[in-house]
Amino acid sequence: MGYKMTQRERTYLLTGAAHRIGRELALGLAKDAAGIVIHYNNSELAAKQLSQEISKAGTSAFTLAADLSSAAQCDGLLERAQDLAGPLDVLINNASIFEEGLLTEITVDDLNRNMMLNAYAPLLLSRSFVELNKGRKTPCLPVIINMLDTRITGYDQQHAAYHLAKRTLFTLTKMMALEFAPGVRVNGVAPGLILPPAGKDQSYLEQLKSSNPLNAIGTVEQVVEAVRFLINNEFVTGQVIFVDGGRNLLSNTYG
């Protein structure tokens, strides 16, 4: 049998990694990684603190600032990350914005901002990732993971621009899996009730847990495990794992 790359030998770039699920992904995956590049936009202090925490645990960690609302900064991000950490094996498109707004109220600027951050930036970064890995000899295929949302299977009235952008990223995940094969695998993870939105506490999740068949709240560790599975299973591409207690099976409107 041929040599297989272990997670300990992979180098990751995580966008939006300074806070929330991005931070927990960085911490969880760093335990089995050669290096982690922590992308951030405005959260320099949090990113550097996370980098120090990962480095103390024995994994190389780097921080990298970029405004993903700028196509020009998206285009150069992968090259900058590679200059810091060496060849990249895994790209996790996690950075996003979650803005309120009804379909009858949102502006073209709202739509453009959400589409850029939540869909177009992942596409641009993924294309750069594929280009950098062309012709590179690796024991395991490079992997892209797009972080989605269980809301893509229903209709989130209160976050119309966000909803449209995440549904676009869901479609792009399928398209990229086909376009980038056989050289790169592309998959997605769609969390449900994991963390409360900014400004909300755990009681917010408790009130909503009956909205999924398991009547439960998930954990960040469960999201990390889903991402880890998609990174390690070499025969999976174009798939989305819903870490949502079965919420995606219910075609309800989110209000």
C-alpha cells in the first residue's frame, strides 16, 4: 500500500477563525495538524491569542489579515498564507456575516455585501487553492470545506440576503466538487443549533431546540468531528453533512 498523509502532516487555512465556530475549528483541528493559518479581518488581538494558544500546544500557527469583501484581497490571500506556512492542504471557508433583513427591505448593497462575503469570497479562495495545488505531488488529495447553515433547506425570512448567499455557497459546493475533481475534494458542513447568535445567550437555543427532531442542542465538538471526517475520508466529495439534529429534514420557514 502507498503512503498516506496523516492529519499531523496537513497544513490548514481557516477563514474567520478568530471567533465562534472558526476558533473552535482551529483549536480542534490543530491537535492533528502540521500548521494552522488563522485568517481574520478586524479581530487581530483574538487571532493572535488563538495563535499563541495553538503554538503552546505544539502546532505551528500563523495569523493573516484580509478583508474578504475585497476581491483583490481574496485573490492574494492564498499566496500570502503559503508564504507563511508552506503548501496548504486544507482550506476551510468559514468567514461569513449574518445580517438581518426581510426580502422586502434589503438593498442591493445588502445583497452584494452578503453575496461577496458568504459566497463569492469562498469561490475566489477555492480557485486560488486549486491553482496553487496544481501539479503538486501529495499523498492525499487537497480538501476544501465550505461552512454552510441548516437554514439552506428552508427559508430564513429574517435574514434574506444571508439566506440567499448561503444557498449560493451550497450550490457552489456541488459545482466545485465536479469542476475541481479529480485533483481536489470539496465538501460542506451545515451546523444547526450550536452557538447562539451575537447578543443572545444559551436560553435562545433552549427555546428553539424543539424545532429539530432530536429536540437537542449540538456542540462545537460535533461540528469539528464532521469537518474532520470530510477531511480524512478520501472517497467523499460534493457532500454536505448537516450537524443539526435533523432540522434540515423539516421544510419549515425560519422566522
